[in-house]
Amino acid sequence: MRYIFCLILALWPLALSAQNWEDRQIFRGAALHDTAANTDAVQLRILSSTDTAFFIPIIRRFLADRPSVSIEYLVAGSAQIDHIFRQAPAQYDLVISSAMDLQFKLTNDGYAQPIEDLVTPDWAQWRQSLFAFTSEPAAIVIRRADFDGHPIPQTRQELIEAMRARPEVFRNRLGTYDIRRSGLGYLFATQDARASETYWRLTEVMGNLGTRLYCCSGDMITDLANGKLAVAYNVLGSYALARSETASALTVVLAADFPTTMMRTGFVTASAPQPELAKEFIRHLIRVQTQAVDPESFLLPPLIQSQITPAQSTIALGPALMTYLDRLKRRMFLKEWTRAIIR
Amino acid sequence: MKFLLVEDNPDLAAAVCVRLQLDGHTIDHAGTISDAIAFSEIGDYDLILLDIMLPDGDGRSFLKQHRDQKRDTPVIVLTARSQVSDRISMLDLGADDYVTKPFDHEELQARCRAVLRRKAGAAQTVLQLADVTFNPVAGHVTVCGKAVSLRNRELRLLELLFNAPGQIFPKQKLVDRLFSYDEDVSANAIEVYIARLRKHLEGSALKITTLRGLGYRLDHG
Amino acid sequence: MAEPGQVQGSLRNRLAVTLIGGAALLALLLFFVVRSYAAQIAQQGQDSILTASVSSILDAAVLRDDQVEIDFPYAAFSMLTTPADDQVFYAIYRDGELLSGYADLPQQADRAAPKQFQTAQYDGKTVRISTAARTLLGADVRTRITVSVAQTQDALSETLNQISTNVASFGFGFFMLAVLLSFWVSSVTIAPLKRLTTSVTRRGPQDLRPLTKPVPSEMLPLVNSLNTLMRRLNQSLSQSEDFIAEAAHRVRTPLATVRSYAETTLQRVDKEENRQALRSMVRAIDESSRAAGQLLDHAMITFRADHLEHEDLDLGDLVQELVQRLTPVAEMKDIDLVLQIDRPVRLIGDAILLQNAIRNLIDNALKYSPSESVIEISVTASPHPQVAVRDQGAGFPSDEIADLAQRFSRGNNARGTIGSGLGLTIAQDVAAAHGGSLTLSNTAGGGACVIFSV
């Protein structure tokens, strides 16, 4: 291999440094690896809610063909991303996030630019600007040790019954997103609530037993692994499976009644400094998830390919996503949720 | 022969009358159609010479009336028109022939004879001199009771001489009568025809005498 | 041939162009009317969905402890999904104060009575905005909620474009159909005019009767004028015919008088020089009357050649009649006319012209033949109907055969023979008018041979 990839954790002395990033890495093409301080190089700035680890193979492959390009990959929570981006939209070339509703609203508000020649299924894009590239269900992750001798619940109803049956096991050992802080958590919660009343019953049971609230899937899985949690609700299964050390201890259950499925989406910003390169990156994203030749190059679950239309439980890309983003609706939903979950 | 000339122009009528009388024909003249009808009802004419443009009408109306009355007197039309169609319509109306003005009298008489010859049954004069008979219309000649065949010019020469036996005919006068004016012939051309006629008359009492420097004369007996 | 008339445009084309122009106009009108109607309907469709969205939001508004809560259904926005992924904007106001949504969405100036629908520019795009208001009554509060929902018009314009394309092709089809119909209509309309033309063209030259066939009323003035013209033409033709006849009569009658007197005098005068003068006189009269006759004949033939009468006739009968008529003249020169007709020779032609032409040929033969000679006239049917006239005269001068048939030319040996050049010209013209020809040659025995074929 001619190219060597550098992974540099740079300490960028800019105003941006004030931002509290979850992670921030710069990837350089082969031609740039010796000139670390070269600021003239073409740089793509990606604002993403996806952990860097999932994107490393994707970025490496992209840079393999573009040795003189560098990519700055900035990670923030999905709700934060919306906030950060709206404040300085011209500073980022790409926005990639799992919070479909926020992504949709950004696109609807005109922050995205179209890529006319990119062919994807109708349901996997919106206005030829916002493109989905994964299908990821929300999962119930269970610490197997706490269900020794008990059946693994397959639906939300079974989970409720399991919790009611052994409240001592689950008290304060339940985890879910703090939907006030997590965009993805809010999306999953609102979609669950929309789909079935079971969600509120489950939330109330969880509230009665005492539930820990998390900002991110990663933390929940860590606490499952170390035994702080017995059950995590609405976690991204892909994160759980990706961590080999936890895989044996945990069971990922996709609720058989309705597995809420999210699509990770990305768009090129309307004021992108490098629009052509950014479009190239989106094309690259779609291409690698489609080909899936090398399982190592795309660590996320690709878009469901077998169906022309997505499964009914997949959240549709459409104006309805804006419903729960409405200030009044959000206030009401959060009020109800808070009342249910926090005792 | 007895002619009825229907012609409104008095000068032409006079000229034609004089010319025909010179050849020994009888001729009555009518200047209008009404006169012509009156004449034709009483006179027994061998031939009618009919002008077309007349003061009291068209010659064609006379023709029609003439034929409607079932008279078979032959009619020869004298026309001043040269349109072929006019000539044809004249024949359709029952004229026997036509001549265009100005006409050659020799031709007129030839046509008269031809018309009369076609009308079998019309009265035909047979002239006789000594042992020779002569029918000028049919062109029949017998010498000593035997029929002799003469050609046209020989007949016309014989007719000239027959009409005036004993009269001297200068050569040039005979040439003028026998040949048309556009024929360029000398006076001596007549000698051939005199010689032929003499040969035909051989054995008869009629003789053609040559009078040197004067002409020819028909003698009989 | 007749001089062709001046052409300015074509009635049929003008009619067709007018009809096609009208059709094009109608097609365009159809296009715009249907398009605007479609636009109206499509707009109504969008408006009704926007209204439904607005009212579903308004319906969800409740006043709780003087606090407005609007728990509007998911469907309020999901119903705004379009195939073109139209953008959606909304704004919810409480007594003019923004509660939620897009603050900068254009608002109605008149908040008291907002128009239901409005088309405006938002974020650089044309949006359709539906607005409605509702008054909520609390315990001691009265508040007014105004909701506006806006949508871009991408799907609408896509639909409109598709309709436009369809309507355009429909309009074009209609137009093409109309073009075909226009051609049909114009040719049907013009047909009576064509029939009139045909019936006038087919008439013989002598046929100047008025046209009596019924015609469309618009053509009646034309037919009336045509009939008047023909009546006048007929009148003037018969007048000039009468005039020519009268003129000929006036000239020829005195000539006949002079000729008769000259002949008579010739018989009475003995002196040779006087006789010579009289003979010259007769020759001059003959020549002038013959020339005048032939000039008139030639003029008549030139006229008739343009309008040939077509009648079925037997060439043999025609020649036989001529020979019979000329026999007395031939006999005067002791010339035998020998006529040979192998069988009936039928042909379509103008009898008067043919008769005139052949008579001229026999006349010529008589003029140039010596006394006591034979003129052979033969009529044959194949390969073409033809009449050959062979005499025993001196024949044509070999170097002038080609020129001989030209008008007014006369052979060298014709001196002293009254004018005949025009005779050959007439014969040739008649032959040409019948699609035939006149061939001049000399026989082996030296005589002239003229072959007239049609």
C-alpha cells in the first residue's frame, strides 16, 4: 500500500477550541503526512454524531484515492450538532447524524444542497439533498447474567412483565436515553409513543423502578458491561455488537412488536467551503454501504437492500418528522415523559 | 343551254350574261330572291347560277325553298367567301357545286357540264353537222354513226368549231379558250389538237381547213 | 396557345392557410385554457391539503390554565408529503406573538381577517401559505390562535409541467388533424370552381352558349359575367364574320365583273398586243383573289388549330369528295386524278382543316402537272393515316425542299403559276395541329410527292 494514513490528534489553536467536542480527529492523505502544519491543503470538515471508530475505514478508503485531501472529523451529540451547526453553518462541509428529525429540519430549512446525479431509492433521500446510508433498529439490550433462568423478553409487553415480576433485580438498574439531551433518544421516544401506548406504560414502569438516563449509547453499553445496568432500552444495537468484549455478556433484542428503525443521514451543507469534495464524500458513503464487499470497510448496518420500500417500522423521511420538533409539542412531550420517568 | 343568273350586282350580271351569250347560251337575270323564285317557277332552266349575298336575303334561303319545292334544276353557287365551312354548308343545303368569285368561265362551264352530266334525265341537246353528232354536255361524239372517244380539250375544240362552222378561228383565240391563263403555252400548241381532231374526223364530211396566217375553219359538205 | 393569366396567390391555399391559422390559434388557446384550468385545479388540490393541515393544528389547540397547548397530530405534517419532497414551513401565533414555528414566515398584514391563501416568497422560494385563526375561550381569557402552513410548489410545477406536456401533444394532435381537415375542406370548397373550369375548357371553339349548370351562390356573379362575356363575344364574332364576308363580297364581285369582261373582250379583240394586256389582267385578278383567299384560309386555320374540333371521320370519304369536286378542273388540262383507298381510314380530327389542307395539295399538283398527265392520290391507314399526292410534273427543286413548306416560299419552277407557297404552309400547319407532319420528296420519275400524315 502506497499510502500511509496518519491519525493525528491535533490541538487546533482556533476559536473552535472553545467547543466541547466528544472527539475531534484529523485524517490526512498520504501526500500530506510529512507536513503536519500544512494549512493550504484541501480540508473537509465533517460534523457527525457517529463515533469516530465507525468512520475510520470509510474515511481511509476515501483518502486512498485523494492523497492531498485531509478530513477533520468532529463528533458531537445529535442534539448538540443541530445547535452547533445552526450557529456557524459555513464552517462545515458535511453534517452526518442519526437524529433524522433534526437532519430533516436542517434540510427543510435550506441548509443542505442537492446532489442531482446521485441515484438512491426514493425513501432513502429527501429533496436529493439528505441521504440515508444505514438502517439501524433501536434495540433492548439485556445483561444475560440478570436473566439467568428467566426467559428473555421479546416484546415491550414481555419486558414490562419481566420488570414487574422481579422489581428488586431491576430497581435503579434500567437505562435509557435522556431524551432532553439526546436527539436520537428523543426521536426514538417520540416514534415509540406514536406507534403504541405500550411505550408510556413501559416508561411509567421504568420510572417507578428508577431509571438512569444517558446521553449516548456507548455509556449505556459500558454500564451494562460492568453490571450497573440490567436492561438498556432504545440503544443502538450496532454499538453493542461492535464491542467484542461485551458481545458475549449481552443480548440484543429487537422488539418483535415494532422495532423502531432509524436511518443515519448526511448532507452537504449549502454553504460548504468544499462542496464538490463533500458531494464526493456522500457518493462514497452510499457506494461503500451498497457494495459491502469488505465487512471491515463499513462497520454500520447498511440500508435494507432487499426491499424496495423500507420496513414499516423504519422512520420515514418526510415533513412529519418536524411534528415533535415543534416547540409546543416538544414541551408537552417532555413534560409527560419527565412526569413518567422521573420520580 | 338556258341559264338563270341570280346576282344583285348589275355590272357582274351583265358581264356574265355577255360572256355566256357569246358561247351561244340563253340567259335570264334576276336581281333578287323574289325575282329568282318567280323566274324559276315559269322558266324551264337547265342551270341556276346563284349568288349568296342578295338584297332581300341570303342565297341559302332560296336554295332551301328551291329544294323544298322538289325542283331538281341544278344550282351552282357563286360565292364571294373563301371560308371552307361556308362552301360545305352550301353543298349541304343542296347546291350541286360552287365557284368562288372571280371565276374562270371555262371552269364554270366545265362544272356546269359536270353537274348536268351527273343529273341523268336532264334534257340534253345533241348537235349534228353532216355525218357527225355531238352532245356537248355528255361529251359524246359519233362519226358516220360510230362513237368516237375524245379527250376534254379535243371536245372543247370541237365544240368551238361546231358552234360556228365556216368561221375562221385564229390560233391565238383557240389557245385562249383551251388553255388556262396561267399556262405558258405558244400559239403552235394548238396544232397538236387540230391534228388529233382531224384524225378523229377522218372519213366524215367534216373537215378542218388550215388557212395559212389566219387560222382554222370547220367545213362540211 | 392562349396567354396564361396572371397568378396572385391561390384561393385554395388562402382558404387552407386561414383554416390552419385558425386551428393553430384554437390549439394555442386550448393549450393555455386547459393549462390554466389544470393549474387552478392543482392549486386547489394543494390548498385543500394545506387547509386540512392548518385545521388539524388549530383543532388541537386548547387553553389550559391560560396556557395554550397544541398537541397536533403527526398527520398534520405527514399529509404534506409530496413526490417532489416539497419543503414545509409553519408558524403558530397567539394574538400576534409567535408561539412556535418559523418566525420569519410571511404573515398577513391584516391579522383580523386573514386571507385564506397566499402565494409568497420565502427563503428564495415560492410558497403557498394557508392561514386560519381560531379564538379560544378560557375562564377569564379570550385569545386568538393563528396558524399558517406553507409549502413549496415543486410537486405542483412538476404536475403542471406534465399536464402542459400532455396538453401540448394533445393540442399538436388536434392541430395536425385540423390541418388535414383544412386541406380536405379547401379542396371540397374549391371543387365547384374546378368543375366550372373543366366544363368551360371542354367546350368546342364554336360553343358560346351560356353556362346553365347550377353553381354555389358565391359563384353566380362569376358565371353571370362569364355568360355576358360569351354573349358579347358571340355577337362580336358573328359581326366580324359578317364583316369579312361582306368585305370579300365587295372586293370579289367587282373582280369577277372585270374578269368576265376581260374574258369576253379577249374573244372579240383581234389585235395581239391588246389580247396580251387582257391576259395579264386576268392573271393579275386570279393571283390577287387566290392570295386573298389563302390568307383568309390561313388565318382561319391558325385560329382553328388552337381549338381543334374533334370528330370521328373517314379520311377516304373526305379525299374522295375532294377529288370529285376537283375533277372538272383536272379534266380541263386532260389530267387524270387517280384515287386509291385501300380501306376505310378512321381518324379523329377537324374535317374542315383536313379538307382545306388536302385540297391545297391537289391544287398544287394540278398547277404543276403538264397536260395529259396523271396525279395519283392514295389514302392509307398504316402506320399512320396518310394521304400521298404524286404528280408527273417537274418535281421540287432538290435544294429547296426543306424551305418549301415555309410560309410564302415558292419553288423556282413555279414562276408563272399562280401563288401556291401558302398552300403547303397551310397543309403543314394542319398536319402539325393533328400531331402529324408533311413530307416533301420527288418521285423516281421526277414528279413531286407530298405525303400528308396525321
